[in-house]
Amino acid sequence: MKVAFLASEVIPYAKTGGLADVAGALPKFLVRLGAEVRVFMPLYKEVRKKNLPLEPVLDKATLSMGGRALPYAVFAHRAEGVTTFFIDRPEYFDRDALYGTPAGDYPDNAERFAFFSLAALETMRSVGFRPDIVHGHDWQAAPVFAYLKHVFADDPFFSRARSVFTIHNLAYQGLFEKKVLAAIGLPDALFNMNDLEFYGKVNALKAGILYSTAVTTVSPRYSREIQTPAFGCGLDGLLRSRAGVLHGILNGVDYRDWDPATDRLIPRNFGPGDLAGKKACRDELGRLFGLDVPPRLPLAGMVTRLAGQKGLDIVCEALESLLGQGLSLVILGTGDQKIQDFLIAAQKKHPARLGLKIAFDEKIAHTIYAGSDVFLIPSRYEPCGLTQMYAMKYGTVPVVRATGGLDDSVEEFEAAAGTGNGFKFSEAAPEPLLEASARAIRAFGRPGDWSALVRNAMAADFSWGRSAETYLGLYEMIAAS
């Protein structure tokens, strides 16, 4: 099974969000299952700075896009059985950021990522990698499906290729003016509502939904949610029409990077059989942020983007009541300026109960996962979410809004039955959050129940191996079609 992976960001090379985690981890686990995987991504300035031993593959290649001859080069890097091909065109990719500046997206993003998609296909042909599956991720890779259908349809090299398109976040669709179709070498005839037109714009994401053999999202619940007006971002009708090939596959975690028994970034290692190290991590977390946390009350953590989508406005509205319940809270992240300002003022008001760092710091993030008792994730929507999976591995109990992957991965704790690994609430509002946090606080006050809950959380298995098997099964099914 030959699989070509196209993603605009891949760990450990370049990352802005969860897409990079998936695109970096899933290929490695597919290889372990016997697949042959090639990953394609742009050669960003961020990648160059890493000084990796890149192997030249194509030196002076040229492709035609929109009537222009565009030169490019290709380099390769091999790690853990996966070869990653980097598409090098400095005019498009040698920039300080992946997608834009604080002032907004780069104005030529449509051309940049269409070129990336087209160059990836040309590279497959140049190196003789004839894919059984072309797997593209999010709108930046979606043009590849339009090219396969409307440009390479009669090319024998791709005749056996089937395709999978993964939506990581439906809210990001890649909307551009009609003129980009000509600029990226696609027919103007595609500017109609049954193809790529969307309220007077070209919608790149539609190419993936319309033209791929199968569509996936990053959790089963999210695959259902995006077929409704509330979560469909204007595409729910189209997604309902593709429901027969739409699959929700929960993302996984690479536990080599997220295991309290081996994590080098936390103050002391621990495991489910000996939680003394977790207490040491909690003590260090309190010291780090200058908090006074009584042993009988829980310390809650958040590692998050400070944005409404993540429910931070709900946290701000409920903050005084949360602290009044007895929680202490540590928050790490950056985001919306109004939310940042509110939290800074609140931290000055409650310096012994609220810890805050407006930044992202990997070491502090791991210490929060390890040292917190409770992890708050009140997202308004969450396609998959990884933080709840990280938290559970570290024995930190999630309190989440029941949406998307949060609902799929967190089971409400039932003390009498000894089942469940966290606490959930349905409505995106302060009162339901407070009710869920109160349940967590009451459970924390019952040591026997809390120990059972922590064991359940740490035993939850969200490894990529299980998800990779599901993807491989999907590949095999559509390859045989």
C-alpha cells in the first residue's frame, strides 16, 4: 500500500496546530503496519533553520501553473521509516511564518498551496512513487484533488490512485476571488455552486470534499456535527450529500512524547503504580506560579489558545465562581487581547489562586499536565482535541464540554460503578461548567473515588496504533473499489 501524504505542516519540521501532530505521527504508525508512506510539505524558512541533512532529489524542476513556468527544487529527509519530500520554491515558502502575519493571511496563499499540491504530484511522477492513496489534509492540500480530477484525469501514472481528504477544522476553508482559478491552472467552469464556488468566492476546501474518494474528520462526533447547520460552516448540505463516504476517525497520541514515566520535561517521573511523583509535580507547579493550594482542594490547569472557540470567554465569566468553589487555576497560552487583559487583571486580584503565563512554553506545559489534578477544556467546538488525552495519561482528570472529540474520548465518572475518566457538560455557558467542576471537586474530596478515577484516566488508550489501523482499513477498502 503506497500512500502519499500532503500536509502544509508536519512535526518535527513546522507546526502551528494539531494538523502538524497528525501529519507527523500517523505516517510513522502506518509504516509499522506495512504501508509505504511518502510525506510532502513545503520547505519553509522554519525548516531551513533546523539545518537538517536534506538530500537533493530534484534540482532544477519546472512545472506549468496558470500559463506560467515555475521552477522549483525538491529535498528529502528520512526518519523512522518515513521519507518526507520538501517542495522548495523560495518565492512562496521562504517566509517568516507559514500562513501569514499578525496583519492577516498572505495574499497569495491560494497560489502558494496550489503550487505545493501540483508540485507534489509532479514529484511523485519524477521519483516513480505511484500512489495507491493520495491523502491530503485541510484546505491547503485540497487543490490536489481538483488537479487529480480535472488535470490528471487521463494520466496513466495516477490511474489507480484513490484519495482521502481529512478535515481537521471545518472553519478554515481557504476562500479566494474567482480569478485564482486561472492563476492556479483550473478551469473557470468550476466556478459554480456544484463545484468550487461558495457565496461568490472560490472555496478550496470544497475541492477536497467534492473530489476525494473518501472524506474523514478527526473524531466520530465531529463527523456528525459538521453535517448540521450549527457546526457546518455553510457546508453542512454538501457534507450530508457525501455522508456515505464521510468517516470520523479519532486522532491519536504518540505516547513516546507524552508519558509521565519517561517525560524529561517534568519535575519528577511517575506512573499509575506510584503517584508520589505526581504530588511532587503538583508542588512544583504551585511553587512555579506562587500559588497557595491546600492539599484537600484540587489544582486545575489549562494549556490553550485564549480564544472564544476554546471557551475562554466562558472561563472568564465563571472565574470568580470557580475560585469560590475552591479551585486554584493555572493557565498557559496566548490569544485574544481582551481575554488576555481580563486574565492579567484577575491574576493580580487573586495572585495566590490564579497562575497565568501569556506565552507558550513546552516545559511549563508538560508541568501543568503532570502537576494539575483537573484539566479544564470548555471548548465551544473541538474537532478532536489532544489536550484531554495528554492530561489523562498524566492522571489529570478532564472537565470538558461534550462536543467533537472531547465527547468521544471523555466518559462521565460514575463513582458507584467505578467507570468513567472525567466530567462533561453540554451547554457552552458558565453554569454548566460550574456544575461539572463542582462534581470534580466533590470527587476529589473522596480519596477512594478519586484514586479510581485517576486510574481510569491513566488507563485510557488513545495511541496512534489504533487510529492507524482504522485508516489503513479505509485505504484498503477504497483501493479495492
